[in-house]
Amino acid sequence: MTRRAERLVRFNADWLDSLSVESREEWHDEGQPGLVVRVGPSGSRVFYWVGRVAGQQTRMKIGPYPQLSVVAARTEAKRISGEVASGNAPKPRARASREEWNLDQLFDWYLTNHAKPHKRTWLTDERRYKARLAQWGHRKLTRIPTQEVTALHISIGETDGHYAANKMLELLGAMYRLAKRKGLIVADDPTATITRFPKVERERFLDADELPRFLEAIQYLKRESSRDFLLLCLFTGARRSNVQQMRWDEIRLESATWTIPAEKSKNKREMRIPLSPPAMEILTRRNEAASSQWVLPGQGSTGHLVEPRDAMKKTLERAGLKNVRLHDLRRTLGSWMAAAGTSLHIIGKTLGHTSQKSTAIYSRLNLEPVRAALDATSAAMTAKKPKKN
């Protein structure tokens, strides 16, 4: 069966309703030649007429489903086919007409041509688009004004934090700039003049009171893979993307080591991570029942677990913790190592830092030596009694 035949389906409402974001591609209707439905990155389903006009492959937008029914879409496709056959069709325009691109089309291009080939975190871009920007998916690129983007930036900053708001601007701006650099659009980047929230270096980690509550709350998660993911993030100190993509051929149980290949490492260098007893307990247990190349297999297209955001949220709520992000688990390991007197060099090696600046934060977080010195000094200051006259 050819790929074209695989996409040939008789359209009906039940089938269209069943289409998911993962099936983002075009399907051709058996009931009406030229009628196509395309599933966009936000889950939108849009009807098009596709065919040749004056020998040139042409696409004409009919309208979105379910606002437009299958019957109405077939009627319009039949009308366009009739006009083309009679020679009365409008002059064909390029498929990627600069003025006609909407935000869904821009993101689809960005994801396919930039994010997936060049970014290990493309799934994060996809989630961020669907959560923050898909509401504008059908908007033409020139119809997304800076004022509205500014309002969205402020709103996200108030509800989800400055980091999330700035990341939204970063994604939207990158999409516009890349496409314009390629000559695909004429619209200007609407984020260019928006002032970002100031970046504040985070020093959040789980302290001696919080960590036991967090570990206890993890045990209430129903999915074993979610529990193991959070615990491996904590006990290895690795970046979440590396934990998600951990493979069995990277693990050496006999020597208790995990080797992250250079192509998967942020600093582009191979990393060898020693595995602590808690991490080894998880990996040994999972290895006994392993049936996939992935340590944490998932149901999606990647084959591995995708960050279980709900699991982290539920754990924090049960533990009564606030203002904690997944990356703070990595910082927690480094902070506890610092509190135990571990040198900054060793902490940096453990976390894969390539510069002292990245590790310097742990010298500030380790308050125990400061406390001990302060206690000793204050004791000395108060030990001598004033002489009586």
C-alpha cells in the first residue's frame, strides 16, 4: 500500500474527532477528490482544496472543522474543482504564501525544520506552544500585535512565574526570526521590543526539613515510572532530558556507572556518572523486567518517558512545598554535597559543569561552615566577663 493510499479515508465526524495531535499530517477524502484535512500542532483540523491550477500544485483553505461540517467542506471542494475545470479559478498562489501563513503553520515549519533536527528539547517547545500560543494558531502572523503578546507575557508572569513568561517570548521570537531569515515570512518579530522579566539566579533546593517530605510524597504516585524518574533526577543530579533518554547500553550495573554520550550532553562532552546505592536499587529493579532499550519507556512517539509534569505537581502538593521546579532536584544534590563538605571541584564533576561559575552557587548555599565559625566567634566574644571596678 502506498503512503498516499494510507492517507485516503472517507471523512466523517467520528473519524475527524478521533484525530490526535500525533497524527499531524494530511488526509485525503475518498468522498470528494481534492478535499484534504490537515491536523495542526495545536490539534486543529482544517479543510483544504489541493490540486493543480494551470499546471501548478495549489492549496486553497476551505475552513476549520468542526465549524465547517464534512458535507459543507465537500460542497466547497466540489465548487472549487468545478471552477478549476472551467478555467475560472483564481491565479494560483505559492503554497507557503508569505502573507497567508498563520501561527500554526509557522510552528509546524519551525518544529519540523529546526527544533526536531537541532534541539534535544523539541518536545518542550511543542508542549510550550500548545500551552501558551496555540490560542493564536489560526491568526495570520501580521495579526499578532506586540500589545497582545505583552499582555500574555505579563499574565503568564503573574500566574506561572517570570521564567515561564520569558520562555514563551523566547519561543515565539525564535519562530519569527528563523522563518524571516529564510525568506518565508515578511512579518516582524512581535517580541522584539518587549522587555523581559529580569533573570534572577535561583538558589532553591530541598533542605533537611523539606527533603523527607518530598521523598515520602513520591511514594504516593501511582505510576512506578513517574516515581523512578523523580528519584533518578534527585539521586543522579542529571538533567531531566538525560534521565528521560537514559538507555540500558549507557548503564554499567557491574561498575555502578552511567555514561552520557557527548551528543546527549549539554556541554558536548561525554559524562561518566557514578551511581549511588538509591539509584542502583532503582536501576537493578527495572533491569530485571526490562523489555525496551529505554530505562524509562513511554507510550509516545519518542519511545521513552516524557517528563511527567503532573507527577511533580502532585508530589509537591502532597509534601506542602512551593516554588520548586524539577531542575531544583539537581540543585538539591549539589547543595547536600556542599553541606557534607564536598569540594566545589567534585560537585562540578558530578553535575557536569564545565566552568567554576556554574558551581560557585554551592559555596553560597553551604552555610554550615559559616554557622560553625559564627557560633565559635560569638561564644568567644561572650566568654569573657567584664572586670568589676
